[in-house]
Amino acid sequence: MLIYGFKLFIFMYFIGLIVMCLKCSHLLLMLLSLEFIVLSLFFGLLICILTYMYEGYFLMVFLSFSVCEGAVGLSILVSMVRNYGKDYFNSFNILW
């Protein structure tokens, strides 16, 4: 059963990376794939912690940091939509 959990973790992680690489023109899709990667990392940490019977306090710290990362990403998305009107990366030049 443990082997299937690790295989599912690796599958979820690489699917998230593939989606992030393929959908790099929209900020919202990149944020969703980044949250999927964080979710897969949480799943992998959960499997490791349950396997070796460690304390689960690190999972709470990890979840709080991932929530902060999601809030920062959404605030960047909102400010980008307010300033430029869309979330395409290709529609504006950062160097101007």
C-alpha cells in the first residue's frame, strides 16, 4: 500500500509540473498548478510522516506556508488584472 502512495505522489507532482510548463501564458492556471504541486508535496510528506511515525506538527507549518503562498499569488493576480486588464503574460512587456 505504501508503494502505491509514493507512486501516486510522484505522479501528482509530475502532472503538476507538466501543466505548469504547458500553461505558462496564464497566471491563474500557473497558480492552480502550483497549488496542485503543493498539495502533492503535502501528500508525500503525509506519507513519509505516517510511515516513520513522526510528529505531524511540520504538516501544519507546511500548510500555513502554502496558504501564505496562495494568498500572495492571488494578490499578484488581482493587482495584475486591475493594472493590465488580463492575466496573460505575453500581452505586456515587463521591461518597459
